[in-house]
Amino acid sequence: MTLQLLLTASRILPRPSTPVEDGAVLVEGDRILAAGPRAEVTAQASPDAERLDFPGATLMPGLFNAHVHLAFDATREMLPNFLASDDVALRAGAKDRLGQLLRSGVTTVRDLGDRDALGARVRVELAAERIAAPRLLTAGTPLTVPRGHCHFFGGEVTGDGVIRALIDANAADGADVIKVMASGGQITEGGADMWESQFDVRQLQLIVEHAASHGLPVAAHAHGADAIEASVEAGVRTIEHCTWMTGPQQQDRRDGVAKRMADEGIAACSTSSRNWRVLAERMGEELAKNVYGRLSWLEELDVPLLSGTDAGLPGSVFDDPVGALELYEWLGFGKRRILEIATEDSATGLGFGDVTGRLAPGLSADVLVVDGDPLTDLSALRNLRLVLARGSQV
């Protein structure tokens, strides 16, 4: 029989909007049995349950990072290092980075670009080795145009048949989402600029429709305003970066497109790591408020927001989710709202709202214990006492 685990603390956050003072969470196996006031939950625990009490601490759901690249090492040489790495080195690096994510409180991760089904294979290996790890959603090889953004992952496509074949291959390899590079990006020399589109609406619709035939959503890398609009028209699930660029330091925020995102539940992932502080200093406050202010604008229009950092790119480390979340605080978001984005909203945006993101009976036992109260001070998230990932203690 699986032993129960009873966690008690000064407060719990079943949801950030519903804090409970003097609370508890009861776990059995990989599931939450109960969460709420200490007396009520304790009464449901079996006599032989393991009991851990954390005075002064907060129990809350595990965090999300909805945009990482486990194949990259976050150094300035991340791309040459990736290109020079063999499969053994890439798998070892990916496992180490998943460990960093987990030890920083991230219990659900979405990898949005690797080669040779790296993420899916690592997921299988970790499960076989019974090693605690975050829940890992993986895209496999992203679709791009010849010599296009991130072509080094091996996803260059030249026509409808090749597009379908790559989607089929990713699905067969265990992908949970299909990634398309709808616009150019900054790490690919010789490719399209960040604001330039790589696929038209018809091609994006084909990608969405064929992915749907496998039951898979589509995530669109889209910096350009035109690429965002085309991706929304095509019906993707998430827009990555969503910077609305039309040229260097130029934006065209399109209210109608954003409102359609809100109406259709198409989420935006900011992909800002703790690097935002350095970038804001370089840009100057006025430009930085404009660039990052798109998140406040999207929030005002009720566009769903996802927590993601693009971890793996230079300086975008895997073990500082709080540094990334502090961007929202700088923009004026309340702490409750920031925690919602990092937990239940990201879960809902990725289609996992009935699996995790909250502390509720029947949901996955993805639980953090942090000293202090993150509703008062976000830095409490750095003071981890315990992490449960699907019931496994870290």
C-alpha cells in the first residue's frame, strides 16, 4: 500500500487567489487527496502517514516554464557547443538541466526545439531510471524554411509533403506539441530577420490541421507582427515571444489580433529570462517599458499569458524562475497575478488545467514548500524547503 504524505504549513495556496492560513496538503502516490485547512485535511490522513510540518512556510503548486531548450547550455557559446555535441553529451546535458529546473521549483517544462527527439528520449530514460524530474512536454524538431531560423535542428521543409512528413515523424517520436518558426530569429545567421515571416497563412493552416490529425497543438515562434497575425489566423495554440516587431526597435501592436487571441484562448509566452534586467538597462527605461509593456497590454486585453524563459540561450539560465517573474512585478503586475501566470494560467494555456497548476483533490502532486509568503514577497520562491514532482520528493 502506498503511504500517504501529510504536509502542513503556516499557509497554503490552493490557488493564488484563495490562500488558506494554517493549511495542509495530503498526498498519496502521485496524487493530491486533500488540500485546505489543517484540521480538515489532517482528519483525512491515515494513522501511518508520513507527516512533515513547515512553520512559517507556504505550500503552493509547482511552477511552469513553458519555453526552454534543453539542448542548449545557456553560455555565450551555446550554439557551437550544441553543434559540437554528440548524442550522449546532449542527453546528459538535458538531464542535468531538468534537474536544475526541478530544484528551482519548476515541475512542468515545455521544450520547444531539439534534434533527434532528444526530449522524448530523455523523458523515457528518466522514467526507466526512476529519477525525479519535471513533467516534460516536448516539440522535437521545429519546422523552418531552408536555412531558416534554427535550421540546425534539422527541420527544414520545402513543400506541403515535407511539412506533413516532419509532423508525422515528430508525432511518432513522442512530441506533445508541434513547433513552427513563423518568423525569423536572432540566433540564426543568414536567416530571416526577427520581424520577417517564414511561412504564409496557408502553410500555417496546413501545419495546424495536420498537427491536429495527431491530436497535437501548434506553438508558433513569432516575433513579427505579420507572423503573429498569420499564426492567429491559422489557429495555433500559443504564440512564443509575441513581440509584434515590424523592424529594428519597431512594434505594431494590433488590437484586433490580440482580441482574437483572447476570444480564442490563444496564449502568449513572453520568453523573458532574468536577462530582462540587463536588456532593460541597455535599452533605456523608455524603450524597455515599450518592449516589455506588450505584456501589460496583452493582460489588459485578457490574452492568456504563459510563464516561459527561453532557457538555454546565452544567459537564460535554467535555475532562476524568480528572476524572470520579477519582470512582471517591474511592469506593475500584482504578486497574486504573477503567481497565477506561473501556475494555474500556464497549466490551462497548455491544456493541463485538469492535471496540475493547483492544489486540489485528484490533481498531480506537484507541490512546493517555500519559506515565507510569496504573496507578500516573490523572493520567497527562492527559499525552497521541499519540492514534490508527481509525488516524488526532491
